[in-house]
Amino acid sequence: MPMPSLSFLPRLSSLWALSAMARGRGGGGSRGAAGRMAVVPGRLALFVLAAAAQVACAAAAGHDYGEALSKSILYFEAQRSGRLPGGQRVGWRADSGLLDGKANGVDLVGGYYDAGDNVKFGLPMAFTVTMMSWSVVEYGEQMAAAGELGHALEALRWGTDYFVKAHPEANVLYGEVGDGDSDHGCWQRPEDMTTSRQAYRLDPQHPGSELAGETAAAMAAASLVFRSSDPGYANQLLQHSKQLFDFADKYRGRYDSSITVARKYYASSSGYGDELLWAAVWLYKASGDGQYLDYLANNADALGGTGWSINEFGWDVKYPGVQVLAAMLLLRGKAGGAHADVLRRYKQKADLFACSCLGRAGATNVRRTPGGMIYLQSWNNVQFVTSASFLLAAYGDHLAAARQAAQCPSGAAAAQPAELLAFARSQVDYILGSNPRATSYMVGYGATFPQQAHHRGASIVSVKADPSFVSCQGGFNSWYHRRGSNPNLLVGATVGGPDEYDNFADERDNYEQTEATTYNNAPLMGVLARLHGGGRRFGRSSSLADGSSLLLASDLSTSVVTMRE
């Protein structure tokens, strides 16, 4: 198969340049990275000292991770498309998209709007569901203790139920409903939308290995979550996952060449090798079928799994996630004699990711702002902060259980599990307000947080308060351009966040910084559960197919009953 068309080593500047528009999409179309700000060195030093003092003061106050966890999960209810359930807690939302798929002869009602618009983009939605699932796999026990597991499972099932609908045949997957161009030309509540609801599909003549592979990963990971509480549903998800993986692997091709309307917003810059490996490792974890471990090992070089050293993880680039999962298999003794050497090479890359975040990897170190936040790009940078924080927390827990550390290059000190968790905590604390601005970047958390999130539904009066129709341009004229706070609070939304110098402008048209996305929150809910509830207790719970563990059915039962009611 063709290799990804990018050179990731030793730095990822080429990836950032090629994918800045795609991974940083938002309400105003695609944009590249912003220009650098010139700073006088002496002033920068003073700024860094001042920033450090402010961060120290804010950190001393501590954070309520339980509150943040609850709100991070609640946010997904504001993003729901379809007919809302009786237990809907975000009261300003109402039913929307009830005819999705009808013109194509398929029921595509449901799923999630990705961000502040009304499009259902398949690739980021699938990554969101995968990361929700992984969050529960690692930290479901902590969510249960916080009383949030039921809500997390509801959020997860809202996504997987949609994917079951979107996969009506073995080699057919509907990958998008609506299109960004028409949607971004309007400012309407989802309940009022008059823009195109065209559905776009993949099939053997129109392949899309990234999207099919990511959806396979999502359904395999979710099957792990539902295995104890709803085995029939888990089996259904696993069957869909296997079919989608076969489709993705047999009919290889870039999804944005088949669904061209997605290219401006969610183009795949890394190719599909990472998604094929990502799906394979999740299928091995979910099924225990050795053919998927064989695939992960035998294609490690050809698909880039042991070749690329990458310090970003998100909806486009999955390599660090693959490498961490493969390393976890090795740490738990699930490598198998034939594959131990390959998994050790995966672990070397996982270690390098961890070391790059801690500043111990030389040329591949992740940049940070003066206030200490991971910084990769100007548009929705927080997505990389939350995803890296989750990887570090989860990997650190598995390293600790194996009494190992991440080995850093060039003689640098090994990264101990406690250091990985501490760094993840520092990033989450930054998001929650321990930053130079003393501003929380989660809406509704803390004393100061964004008031003008770039979000159609939140920025227009609720249809329940005023059912008068809001037209495409009427929304811009009456709501988008107003300077006041949004009439509806988008609780739990984690916005794009500040720039490389920790600056932030709370303005609705500043979509690079004030738009939230589902894939910002999906990994964040996991790391928040970890910080609130403590570490994972290995060996206490029931076995999964790959020999790792999840919650006992008794741990899940109360929350699951609540969810079903």
C-alpha cells in the first residue's frame, strides 16, 4: 500500500503545514496557522516569570475534577442530533435532523454535531466515540464512583447507535450528513436548519480507509465497554467492527477522495495506515483473535506504526495511540513470543511520545506556551492538550503496574509514571484555570470562562423560549454579530483555547479559540476521571478478550439501569 505522503521525522513541521487547515477546522472555513508574534527577549523573560507566578497561585487553589468530569460529559447532550430522549438534561436543545438520510433511503437520524455547526462529520465523530470508549475502559470505575458512568454510557451509545445505522451493508458506510460549505454560510439553530442534509457514502467504488478504519476502532472499543452489561449489543458492535475493518483493508483509498466535501474541513493528512493499525489493535483487545495481533505486528513497518515518531495525537493522526496500546499489550504480557520484538519497537515510539511531552526527547520535544500548555497550532490547540494528557495518564498507569518507566533518548532520565501523571495534571489544570489569564477554558467551570462560544445553538435563543424561525442570514444579523454573552450556556464545552503566548479573545467570531468540539472532550473525560478518582486497580475486575480488565458487572449495574430508564 502507499505510505503516508508526509515526513514526520525528526520534527512534524511538514505535517503541521499540510494539515493545519484540516485538523483546525471551524465555523469560518479552513485556515492555516497564525503568524508568529515578535517578542523582545527581555520582555519575554518578565512575562514568563509573571506567568509562572500566576499559574502557581491558581494551582494552589486546586480544582474540582469531579465537577469538571460531570460537565465534560454533559456537553455531549448539547451536541446531539436526532430525537432527544426524555432524560435530556440540556433543556435548551430540541429535536433536529429528523429527516437525515431519508433522501438516500436510509435512516441516519441521530449521532453528534462535531462542533459549533450542524454537520455530522464521520471521521471526528468516530474518533470521539473511540476516545469515549477508551476513557471508560481505563477509568470507568472512577466514573462509577463519581456517579457519572451512566451518563458516559448514554453518551457513548448515542454515537454507536448512529454508527449501526450508518453501516447498513458490510461494504457500505455513510460518512457524512450535510456539508460544511452550505452549513458555514448559515447561522441557524439545529432545530431550524435549512441547509443541505445530503448523505455521503463509502462503498467499494468509493473507498475510505481512514473513516471505515476509525469507525471499526470505535465500535470495537465500545464493544469492550458494553461486554459485561449488554453482551448482545457488544456482539453486534463487534460484528460491525470486523466488517468495517475488512472493508477498510480490502478496498484501500483516502476517504476525502470519495467524500470530497469533507476535504476542506477534515482532510486526512496522515493517510490511512494509522487507522488500519488502530482498528486492528482495538479488534484484538475486543475479540482476542490472534489475526488482529498478527496484522498489527506484520504491518508495523509497512503502515508506519514503528516508523513514525510523532508528537501529536488526534482525529487525524492515530500513531501515538496505536503505539501506546501496543506497548500496553507488551507490558501486560500479551505480546506472544512471535511478536514481542515488534511490540518492543512500538513501545520505543510510545516512550518517545511521553518523553517529548516532558521535554526529554531533544528535537522532537513538544512546544509549550510560556504558561506551560502544549502548543501545536493556532486553531483548536486544546484538542492536542486533552488527547496527550489522556495518553500520558493511561500509559503511566500501565507502566506503574508493570513497574517500568518510559525510556528517553540520548541519555535523558527515564520518564517515571508519576511524572507522566503530574504532567497530564498540569495540562488539565491549565485548561481549568491554572494559567496566566486565570481563565477556565471549559464553559461553566470556574469563576471566569468563555461567554461567547462559537456555537450556533448556544448563541441563538432557545427554540423553546422563542419558537420563531431563525433564517440563515437572520441568525448572522441578530445573533452572530452581537457582542453579548450567549443566551444558552454550553456547559462543559472545552473551547479551542489560547495562542502560543497564552493570549485568548472571548469573541464569537474568533472560532480558532472559542469553538469547542466533541473530540476535545472525549479524552478529557477520561483523564478527569483519573484525577478525581485515583489510579486504575489492575487485576480486580473481569477479564476482557485480550486479558486486560474492565469493571465487574456489579460495578456497572446501577449506572446501566439508570441509563436504560
